[in-house]
Amino acid sequence: MRSRPFAYANVYLSQVGLAAKNESNCTVFLNDGTWFTTWGQGLHEGAPNESIVFAASTDMGLTWSIPSAIQTSVPALEEHVAYGIPFVAPAASAAPDRIYVFFFVNLNTEGRLWAETGTLDHRKRRYPEHGTGHLHFVFSDDHGRTWSDRHRISLPPRDIDQVPGRIDGWVNHPPQTMPTGEVVFTYGGGRRNFRAWQLGAAEVNVVHCDNILTETDPQKLTFTTYPRGPRGIRVDAFRHQHNPALRQLLAYYDGVAEDTGFDFEEMTIVPLSGDRWLGVGRCKLGSPAYTLSHDRGRTWTTPEPLCYAPAGEPIKHPMTMCPIAKTRDERFVLLFTNNDGSQRGARHVWDGDGRTRNPQWITVGRETSRDERNAGLTFGKPVVLAEVDDSGPTDLKTGISMPQFFEREGRYFVCYNVNKRDILLDEIPAEGLKALTPW
């Protein structure tokens, strides 16, 4: 690390070999105070041997158990798992302390080759089937020592799907219990562009776990996906076809807005005043995009760039995760990288080599009005949370990504991965967060 002023603990440091890749961390809390963190682990991102693992801490995140597997890919069957999101049933639910983990089981069409020879050959991937699959969940009633069989969740077809009956989908953020009682999570559904993967497009879908707090029989759990209809939540590509960041990306890869510009992914959800819900996710407009729901997640407004204030300057951000979280005292914490694809030598919003995902920034906001613009939010001056040393050899994985902010016992933490190898945990002092908060 070049800079890590809020260093607190290391959740996991990568090991040479099969455990070299570690990313997509999600931390939740058991009712006895145990911290429970899941992530994806494997030889490298997309490797046929990836697994969803977890580690636990009983001392407020200072030390962690050795990772244990929740789900493991089966290369010989071309089954691939990589990202899982956990949810702990609260003490007042029908199954208190039950840990659910939601994940996609997708096709890795190089899996059989890898199982037989230990080698990979991207030319032998079968597109468009490669990467498509179905959403599942498992659960544990003994703090992760044993796990149930998989249970598949039916999802509605979307017009973005390229293979009938299968979804090119992924999950990133733990389910949230909203003030109105709904338990919801999001998943992304994508469409590949075979000229350049950076031109692929995606949309966000919101899943309501209808009876997860009242039903113990997994066969009777029901899930409803919103919005209704053939499409998820998308950026309006035509409205933003002249957006500088989008135009820069399209010019670099000789793409067109209607093919890629509606991209919206990896949305986090927080409640606002007046029973409104706010969703924030990544897009190709050089900023985080935000969307509002006025009906508890059933319908959503068309995503627009998130700004520092209503009618203010757009917040700069590339195509990487930008989660927003809400504190108990009504503040909003946004994690982002302050680069719209034109800073630090970046060539576009998807540029790698540490140019767009380093350093990691943080800004804190308040809901200052009921203005629909910018969801009524005003953010303070951002500061650097941490920075990776990218002076040596770099690649697309170099930098900080997939951060998660959470509050625990009045303390504030950020967990994130570095270079998609190590899982680190930082604590932001209360006074430090206060100094970032506008009035």
C-alpha cells in the first residue's frame, strides 16, 4: 500500500497458488456479535476452481478464522460459482441466526478442459452460453459449519438475455432489511459484446425476499423480481449519448451508444425520507448513477449521474463498484474512485492498470431537501481512503475495488480488496467521519 491511514486489520492475505484471487467481500453480523465475511476465492478471476468462502471474527474484526468453503465450482461439470451474498436472519425472525447465501451457478465452458488437462484455452469457450446460469441459495443453521443443498430461485426472462432460460448474472451486495420490513437484494444481468467486452451492457434487477423472515421451510420461500416487464433498471442511452465519458469509451472501441450506453450495474439500496428508496450503481457516464423508487422497490426512475448537490457538479467515477450506505444518524457514505476516465492517464472509464481504481475515495452526504434532483442529497469534500502502490507492473486488477462500508457499535468500517488479492479492513474514526460531513 502507498497510503492506508485508517488501517485496522487484514481479513485475508493472498496465498500463492489456488488461493491467489480474493475479492467481492461481504460482511454481515450474527446475533451473538460474530462478524461473518464472505468472498470469492480462486486461482484467478474467472478461474474454473473458484469458490465462495467465509471467515469469521469474534473480536470486532481484529482476527479472522481460516476461510471455509460455502460453495465450490465443479469444473468437470462446467459449474462455476464466484460471488455470494450473505444474509443473517434477525433474532425476531422464524429462523433466528440462519445464514443464507445467494449466488449464481454459471457455465464455465473451459471447466472440463481444465479438469482434464489443467490448462485453459479461451478459444474453446462456447458463446453465448459461457457465463450464463441460474440464481440459487443455500443456508446454514450452525454458523457455517454445514450448509444445505442448493435451492434454485426462478427469475423472469429479460430481453437482455442471450440464451433462452439462462441469465448472464451476478450478485455483489448483501440483502438489506428496509425500514418498511422488506428484505431486498439486487443482481446484475448482462449482455456480451463480442468485439470488446468493455462494450457489453447490463441492467439491475431488485429481488424481494417475500417471506424470508417468517418461513423456515426453504421450499416455501418466495421471491419476486422488480421491475416488472421485459427490462430491468437501465440508463437511458439516447438521453446521454453525448455524455463525454461515454463518448470517450465508444470512440476508443468504435462502439455505439444504443449497444452499450444503457449499462447500469451493482446497485446498493438505502432508504430516504418519505418512504423513498435510493439506488446507486456503476455505469459508463463517468459518475455513479442513482435511481429512486416511490413504491418500495417496485418501480424505479431512470438512472442519472449522481452529483455533489442538486444541480451541482457530477461526482467523478469510472466503471467500478460505488456503494452507498446509510448510518444510524442519517448520513450517507459513498465510496468511489474520483476518476471519470480522464485522470491519472486513464484512456476511458473501463481503463485498467490502476488508472481508474486507485486510489479509493470517500465522501459523506446528508439529505438536505426533498428535491427529486440528486435525491435531495448534498455531499461534502471527498478524501482518499487508501491507495495502492502502482509504481511497478500493473494490470486490470491493480487497485482497490468492491469496498463495503458498515457501522458496528457506533464505529465505522470499510472492508475492501486490494489488487483482487487481499481483503483488508479499515476503521474510520467517528471524528474523521464527522469532519467529512457537510454541516
